[in-house]
Amino acid sequence: MTQTTKEIFEKYQVRKTKKQKTAFIEYVKEIVERYGYDFKVENGSFGARNIIIGNPDTAKVLYTAHYDTCTRLPFPNFITPKNFLIYLLYQFFIVGIFLVFAFAIDFLSGLVLSFLPINEDVYYKIISILPQIIYLVLLYLLLGGPANKNTANDNTSGVTTILNIVEELPQDQKSNVAFVLFDLEEVGLFGSSSFASKHKTIKKNTLVINFDCVSDGETILFALKRTTKKYAELLEKAFVSTPDVAVDITKSAFYPSDNASFRGGIGVAALKKSKLFSTLYMDRIHTKKDVIYREENIQFLTDGAIKLAQML
């Protein structure tokens, strides 16, 4: 583990409040300027602050990751990029749990209120507005609740991959590469969508490789789409499987992250193999169990990203 990675885990693993993000931004500024990169913070929608390293407008490839921290939840965000049906069913299951929970609170509250000496009109007004209040509270807890203190995979892994590339990229390749650390991914991709709207040429033409949750799993997935399948051969040459890390470059995967904001966006994630469903999956993220950090994944991606930059 590099010194930079150790410091991030010890001091900057939680990046949710404005104060925490500001401290992290200052730390990144110190690191990248030490290696001779330009540094800029670009403001976006809903208070997003994107960290820009290098010159993205002239770079041949943009390496990205989100740095904001998610809310801690009692259940993981379960993702199966190559099996959309399982992913969809799980999302419906979670929504169903919240609806049942909200209905139970609403029912019990109505029951309690029925025993209180209040006017009938007041009673029905409370009953009619109570479900909306409950849903808003639950939504807040999902998006704006207490930060998850364990973020090894989501997305300290992506952040440290970016900074690892920054530190190891040869001097003669710096003009080919730029980096962006996006804010507000966890609440709706607001950072990346704001960046894309301000940099329309990058949105349409630049190869954007987004590292999100790359440390918990032995298989590294590169999720391509119709507009990025032309890069498959280059990726195969740059990222070659090893005994420790397998590579899956696929044109039929769905990965919900900042790569979606760009025509040339490719999502990169570490996944495990399920024997039960015969598919690749990600779990643990958004919970206290997000503590797995495979250093071999980070170095593998760093080496491959540098090789790819040399090939472009």
C-alpha cells in the first residue's frame, strides 16, 4: 500500500460533508501539484465540486472516479452488471421493504391517533399528510443520512487508483492523460453530468474510463456499450489477465456509474463470481462490511491505464 493510500484510509476515507470534502480536495491538490499537474476545482449542479487534474480538453483519455461518500445502510447495494433481471428484482425488493415499513408506521400512527381526543377533521388531515412525511424521511435517510465510515471499495478504491496513476504515469505521457474526481455520484451522478454539460466535446468524443468499486473481487469488468465497443481491442492489449486478476471486457453489461454521462464512457468495477446464479456480482458496498481492499487490483489497473495511455 502506497503512502498516499495509507493517508487516505487514515484521514480522508469519509468524504461526505462540505468540511470533509474540502479537506480531501486540499490534500489532492498538494499531491498532484507535487507531480507537476495542473489542478482545478470546477463547480457543478447542486453544489458539486469536481476535482480536475491535468487538461481534460486536450487529453486522449480521461481517467475518472467519484470521491463522495454514500450513506450507511443496513443492506448492501447488490449489483449484477451482466444480469440485469437480478439487479432489477433486487431494486424492487428494496423498494418493497421501504414501502412496507412506511405503511406499517402509517398504520400504527393512525391507530394511536384514533384513541386520542382530537377533532375528526384534524385526524384525517394528519393521516393524509403522514405518509408523505414518512416517505420524505426515508428518502433523506437513503441519500442524506449518516456517512458510511467504511468505504474501501466504494469508492476509496477508485480514488486511490486515480492517484496511483497520477504518481506513476511517466512524464512523457502526461499530455495524453487527464483525471477527474467527481462529486455527488451517490445522489444521482450530478457531478459527472455537470462536467459533461460544460465540456460537450469531451462528452461526445473523449474516451472516459471510470473506476468505481474496483477493490472487492477477483474479476475486473470493463462495461462497454455501442459507442465504446471500438476500444475493446486496445483494452484487451492494455489489461491482460494475471493469476491474481481476471479481466472481463464485455459489450453486454450494465454498470450504473459516472461513465453513463459520456458517449465514450466505460465503467470499470471489481466483481465476484456467484456459484448460485452463475453470474458476476458486487455486494458489501453502502454497509459497514465495505472493508475489502485488494491492492493487486489497484496496481493492475494502474499498470494497465499507463499502458493504454501509451497506446493511444
